[in-house]
Amino acid sequence: MLIAVLAGCGGGAVHHAAAAQPPRHLATLRPAKLVVTVVDGDRSTLVRGATVRLWHRTVRTNQRGEAVIRVPDRKSMYVTVAANGFGTRTLFEPFAAHRLVAVRIYRSNLQWPMYGATFSRAQSQVHIHLHPPFKSVWFVPLGGLVEFPAVVDNGVAYIGNRSGVVYAIAMRNGHVLWRHRTNAVMASSLAIDGTELVHHSMDGRVSLLDRANGSVRWSYDVGSPIESSPIIRRGIDYFGTWDGRLVALDLRTHRVRWTRELGAKITSSASIAGGTLYVGDYAGRLWALSAETGATRWTASVNGRIYGTPAVAHGRVFVPSSTGDSLTAFTTHGRYLWRVSTGSYVYSSPAVWGGRVFFGGYNGVFYGVSAASGRVLWEVGAGGPISGAAVVVDGVAYAGSFAHRIVGVAVKSGHVLLNFHHGHYVPVSGDGTRLLFHGYSSLYAVEPVRSLR
């Protein structure tokens, strides 16, 4: 839906006697009537009661989503907009060109700020309600293999290819806003942290990129390849390294908060739930550590190395084992619950939703199992090995396969609802307006087909 914003502008000059002319700098500060209209960026509706801050003044939007502010006449200035349930946006607006602007703000719970969608890495976005059938609205070739999914915030998707080229893409039209070449192999997702993107590379470097243009604001070398996707909690980035360290890096002070030597290669990304950090290693150990200090709370073992990322939900931790050919469940206190064996590698990180767990195997089978018992509820063929994480959105579980397909399966019935002929690794991310399907080297935006009535 397109929002048309109409507003008046004007303001009166202050009249002075000819004999008492004010100083030149005061004479230029004529009052100007500025109109800021606030729009829900996910739903294209007007936002009432939003707070608009401009020139040391604060006004709330009216029933039409408009805030009218009289300020000294200036060419341009910063506008900050906030509302309950939305993220805060600060924009530099050129009021010299026009005296009315529309600012889009976005609901915090409809964004996808990190790999796995949430701190628990449950790979399910429970607030987005977008359901097949879909239609494609744009696609962008990314110039190389896409192994990890885009993160999305404030109407922009950020994604990197295997060669380390990072893209910022407008969700509305697929326009590439900028691209930045990092000159380092990239085998993880980005993460959004305020005005910055957190980037990990296989040359052992953590970089903070400016979201506005992709430029590097700061970087830190840990000396070993990083395959873990970042997870940022209270300004701390937690990640594992190939030489077996788990690092807590403070992105505000630019110092290492703590480091743990776990003794085996780490490719797993970390998950966080209830102040506890969960991560797996190539020795087949699941570690539960204090996020504050790195102290060990407990460890447990699976029957093979852990390549993928643990998912935490409802007091349970679900752990994939690549060489162990299985998915194993523990309580969040470390007690073993059950194991599902597939007879093939399980690189796929699991997704959890509605009392069920979803994951894929190198045998090309996509599994839906009971989170309580591990009983297999359904199996769906994906046409080829499944290596990337499963993802759940709006009651549909998605998996990508090496057959260059993405399948979407109804979580309860196991019925196939979607068969998208582009895919490879992690299949889906998105926001409240559109989902993003990830092909081998391209990104596709889709939205539901609306029935005509």
C-alpha cells in the first residue's frame, strides 16, 4: 500500500523596527512548519502515538500519523522517531528541499537480526506470518556461493558470499544499496548491532562494518579461522575458533572479556538461553558455560563431532552430530533425553517450533520429530543432501538441499506446501513483509499470493 503524505508548510518572519535590526545570525532563524509522517515499514500503515524528536522538541503523531513541529528554519537536521514495539530510527532529513517527510519505522519482533533469528538459535521466527503460496517479487545475483542467510533490519537485508563480498539490499525493491569487498573467505552469517554489522571471516578477523556504507569501523584479529556466526548480547560477541577457543569479545571497549580453551575445533555457532552459553566442538562435546565469565556449568557428549549449532527451547537443547549421523536432545541441565539416528551425516542445525524439532541429513531426508520423545513424526525427501539449518516460519518448516531446491513442509501434517527451484544451504530469512529464499548464489524475495475476493 502506498502512503501519500500531504502537509502545509510556512511560518511567519519576526518583524522588527528598522532602527533595531537583530544580529544577522538571529535573523536567519525564522520558524518553519515541518510535518513528519510515521509509517509502519512492515505493514505500510500509519503509526499513531509515535514520538518524533526534532531540534530539541518532542511531538507525538496524531490520528493521521503526523507530527507537526515548528523549528528555526534550517536546511536539514536529524529526526529521531520511536514507538512502542518498534525500533528507534534517526535520519538526516533535507528539509531545505521540502517541509514534509515520511519516516518508516519497523517492528522489532518482525526483524531477523542474527543467524537463527533469536539468541536461542531455535531457527524459528514466531512473529512473522507469511505463508505459501508465494510469488517472487525480485532477485539479486550475489556473485558467489551463499552459505549463510541474510540478516534483516529496518527494511534492509545484509548478506555475504563465500568470497567475502557483503551486500546491503533494499527489501522493498531489491536495489543494492552498497557492496563491500572484505578480501577474506566468509563462512558465517552477519549480525546486526545498532548502527553496525558484525562480520567474522576465515582469516580470523572480527570486523565492525558501518551499516550505512559497509566501511570498516574497527577490526580485531584472533589468529585462527572463525566459522561461528556472531551472537551479540549486551555488547559482547561470542564465537568459536578453529584452534578450539571460545571468545567473548567486547565490541564497545574493543577488548577480550574472556577466552576458554576447549581443546577441539569449533565451527558451531553459540546459543544463549537464561545466561548460559551452549556450543559444540569437534570432540563431540556440548559445552554449557556462563555467558558472563566463561565458567563451565556442565558438559555432555554425543556420538560424533558437532559441526552445526545447538538449538535451545523449552528447557531442552538439541544438538546435531555430523560424523555421529544423529540429532541428540539434552535437558538444559545436561541430562540425556533421546537420540535420532539417520545413517548419514547431520550437519544441519535443527529448528524448534510447536513441540517439534526439524533437521535434515546427508541422506536427503528432512525430518520432523517430537521434541519430547524423539519419535519421528514425518519424513520428506528433499532431492539431495541437506547441509544447512532448517528454518520455521508461520507453521512451515523449510530446508534447502544440494539438489538446488527449497522444500516447505507443514509442521504438523508433513505435507509439502512449497518446492522452490533454487536453494542449497540455509533456506530462509526475511521480515514482516517478505521472506528471502537463498539460492546457490542468488537471493530471492517472495511474498504471499493474495486471493482476490
